[in-house]
Amino acid sequence: MRILLAHQGSPASEAAALAVGHVWPAHSVIRVVTVIEPNAAALSSFASYAEIMAASDQIRAEAEDDQADVLERLVERGWNVTSTIVHGRAAHELVTEAAAFEADLMIVGARVPGPWLAPDLSLARDLLDAAPCPVVVARRHSISQVVLATDGSTGARRAEAHLIESPAFAGLPILVVSVA
């Protein structure tokens, strides 16, 4: 199985990274993708070129450190891991990487701002619309239940088949929601 793991260094990304530790086939390959999105503050017309470059360098260094940490943990668990850091809009870059990697599954973290607020699922929604593979949106460190949104499309049928065939989801409660 070819798994694309979106990792942004956030708590939601950590949940996604730990969800990768779930029961996947032993021969699986995991590609960790970090997307550095455009930063409006760094691109301010009041910032000098040197300030913009320093901010970009700092953001890149932090992304490299965060990605190195998750790579180390995954390799310690015995996974075959590759990685990349790309620049652009997260949904577009992740879909592009998933297609190029020929991913069977994409795992992303739900951006949960706090216990009393609903998750920001805008990235997940964009990915679900465009991803070339099923997308798992991890809200916690382990997978304890699954919500399958289906509209009868080819992609939805692939996600359903993946749930049925994958031992990672065996025995989990699955809520099926029709969005047709």
C-alpha cells in the first residue's frame, strides 16, 4: 500500500502521523509531504526583501525539523518512508503529490482549534473533492471509528472497497453517510 501522509507540524498532523501506526500491510510505503503555504504576513509590502527571505528560511527550517522528527519515528517503527517539502496551496500540492506518488490512501489531520469549536475541515473538504485516492481525516492518535461519505461516484466506490479490503479498518464501526 502506498500511503501519503500530510504533515504540517501541528497537533492535527501529529494525530495523522500516529494514525499511520495503525495496522497497514507490512510492505507499505509512506510518503510524508509537508506543504509550506504562502504567508501573507511575510509577503507584506512593508517587509524588506531580506526580511522576507529570513522568514522563508525560518519557516523552511522549522518544516524540515518537524518532518525529520516524524520520519525518525516512522523509520523506528520499521516503515519504508520517503518525504518531500513543497511550496503552494495545501490541497493542490497534496493532490498533485498523491497523483505523482500513485497513493492508495492519503492521511491528513483535522484542524481542531479547541474542544468547544468544530474542526476546520476546509482542507479535508478540498481534498475529498479532488484527491485521486481515499482520504482519511484523523482527529485523534488512533482510528476507532470511520465515517464513509458516499455519493455513488467512482471515488466513493474505491473508498468503500478500500475499507472492506484493508485490515486497518477491520472491526471498526463504520457510519455511512450519503451525500448524493
